[in-house]
Amino acid sequence: MRVLVTGGAGFIGSHIVRTLVSWGHEPLVLDALRPGAHTAGPPSLPEGVPCVRADVRDEQRVRKALRGVDAVCHQAAKVGLGEGVADAPDYVGCNDLGTAVLLAAMAETGVRRLALAGSMVVYGEGRYDCPRHGTVRPGPRAERDLAAGRFEPRCPRCGQDLVPGLVGEDAPADPRNVYATTKLAQEHLAAAWARATGGRAVSLRYHNVYGPGMPRDTPYAGVAALFRSALARGEAPRVFEDGGQRRDFVHVRDVAAANALVLGALDERERGGFAAYNTGSGEPRTVGDLARALATAHGGPAPVVTGEFRLGDVRHVTADSGLLRSRLGWKAEVSFEEGMREFAARTE
Ligand SMILES: NC(=O)c1ccc[n+]([C@@H]2O[C@H](COP(=O)([O-])OP(=O)(O)OC[C@H]3O[C@@H](n4cnc5c(N)ncnc54)[C@H](O)[C@@H]3O)[C@@H](O)[C@H]2O)c1
Ligand SMILES: [Zn+2]
């Protein structure tokens, strides 16, 4: 299968390209090589994989790149939390206008299969149960609670402590920032495209992806990269809040395999459909666990819990990735311990 991987020079995209090559497919890359995303120098792509340097908003270049393509794997996006509202136009431009241009070009050129890089951020705070009120949806945490070290969200009805659970794909969307909003809009655009053209689109809602090639020291770098950079400088990883924030750290090679599997399963006979699948390891961990695992693997100083916080961070969000496992037979192969050991030992 010939697959156009947008953002294929990025962290996740370049792993997808390598996986596609090793599974016998023929990937080609379209990537703007945006400076913020490429601080560590030029991307390393397998030999022979064509790479077009272009923006996904460039209709002509995109249309040309789609010639002879069977499917698109859309990874290009401006990622991270950004600076709030100031860079909203750039997020919306890259992520939503970019997706719209790509979809219009796919409609025109008859490409009917799409795998989209979705994100867990569409859910906002994770799933919680109150002993009295069942499943509840706490709103954003108040600054005064966070400043007082009260990090756990409480039941919006009775104020009781809540038990965090796993978020399913049917949970209502609750994007809490500009980036999350653009990731949700990408899915709606893909669903509209699928209905209008008879195409098939799948969004893989990735959890916290880590592994070799992860960008470091950019304002958008993931927490695993920040901890590793601190350890490399001989400093202790600084853990925000009390370190009890639950996440699901999924290895980039597993995410790449999920994409290759989905692309292979997008059957053109089942027309006009959109589906979303959570893509996590299924092994929830805390940010404190992450810092300790990296410090141990690196042999560096033990983490320091600082109590600092960022407004807008969610406390717990962990996905239920059972659907991807049962429908597509995908399974995360890299364990937390193994993945973190490998990650801590590398510098790129
Ligand atoms: N890293 C994570 O933990 C994570 C989690 C959930 C979802 N995602 C999604 O996965 C995808 C890949 O993310 P990543 O972590 O590899 O980020 P990345 O920044 O390493 O890769 C993104 C790539 O897209 C390119 N790009 C950005 N805007 C573009 C544009 N307008 N036109 C063409 N190319 C453009 C960049 O140059 C870069 O190479 C994104 O869609 C992101 O939203 C990532
Ligand atoms: Zn309650």
C-alpha cells in the first residue's frame, strides 16, 4: 500500500514511516519541517522514502503528493499546550485548516482511506466515580485548591473525593484548551469527509507517547523528555503537584504499529464511516512513577516533588484501549519498565 504520511518527519510520524517500510508498504512523507518541531536537526527517515517539504495547507503541493496514493496517515499538527490564546491562529491554521485542505484534496483525487492522529486531550479531565453519585464530570480545578495543595478533583454535587477510572471512546468530549479543541475539530472534519465521500476514517486517540526521537527541551516537550533532560544535566526531575497524576505512557513503536494495523484494516467496502479508538498501553502510571523509573534507569538523583502546578493541566486521564485490542487485535508490546529503561539510556 502506498501511504502518504503527513508530519512523517516528526517524532511519531517517522516511527510510522519505519514501521510501514518494515511491513512492506510504501510510505512517502509530506512535512513542513516546522522549526519548533525539529530542534535536534534534520529528521532521520529510511533510505529511499521520498520527503516533500510542504505545508498541509498548500493545496497544490498536497494534491500533487496524493497522486497514486492508497491511504493517508495524517500526523502533521502543531502540538503541545502552547501559549494559551496568543497562538490560537497558528494551532487552528496547522491543525484544522490543514486537515480541511488535505481532506478536500483527498476528495478530489479519490483517496478514501484516512488514519488520523487523535488525542486523549479531547476528553479533558478523565472519568471519575463518586461513591454516592456514580460517574460524574468535575469541571476545571480551581486555582485556590491547587495553591492549597488540594489536587484531587471533587464531586461537583457533594464535594466528596472521587475514584478515577478509565475513559471510553463514548465519553463526552471536553476539550480544555486551544490545542485540544483543534484535535477534536480534526475528528469532526474527518467524519464529515467520510460521510460526504464514502471514505473511511479512523482516529487513534493517542495517550502520552514516548520513546526514541521524542522532542526535548521545546516548550511542547512531553514530561518524559523534560525529566530525561534534567537527569542528563545531573539534576533531579522536578515533579509538579504531588506526583499522583495518573497517565498512560504508550511507546512510540506501539503507536506506529497501531497506525500500520489501522491503515491495513481500512476497508473500502465499508463506506462512509468514522471511528475513534483510544490508544494507550493499558497500564496507568503516575507522573511520580515516571520520574522514579527514569531516575533509577539513569542512575541519577531521586525526583523532587515541588507542589507547583499549571492551570489547565488535568489531574488524571487514563484511557480504556480495549476496543482497539478487540476490534483490531492491537496490543502494546513495550512494557513501561522496558520502555523507560531504553528511553533513559538514549540521548536522542
Ligand atoms: N506526542 C504525543 O504524546 C501525542 C499525543 C497525542 C496526539 N499526538 C498527535 O500526534 C501527531 C504527531 O505528533 P508528534 O508528537 O510526532 O509531534 P512532532 O512535532 O514531532 O511532529 C509533527 C510533525 O508535523 C509537522 N507539521 C506541523 N505542522 C505542519 C503543517 N502545517 N504542514 C506540514 N507539516 C506540519 C512538523 O514539522 C512535525 O514534523 C500530532 O497530530 C499530535 O497532535 C501526539
Ligand atoms: Zn457526589
